[in-house]
Amino acid sequence: MLVLAKEDIKKVFTMKDAIDAAKEALAIHSGGKCVV
């Protein structure tokens, strides 16, 4: 198991990245293109 600290994640994954990923996930989910 890999455990990452918040500081480690902040170095490679910005808030903009998080928002973009959330938008993409919402679009895929609401379009019925995923299995949950």
C-alpha cells in the first residue's frame, strides 16, 4: 500500500487538476457512460 501525505499530493496535483477531474467525472457519470 502506498500512503501519500497531503504535501506529496500538492506537489503533483493542483486544485485546478482536481476541479478538472471532478468536471470530467460528473460529465461521464451524468451521461451514463460509467458503471458505479
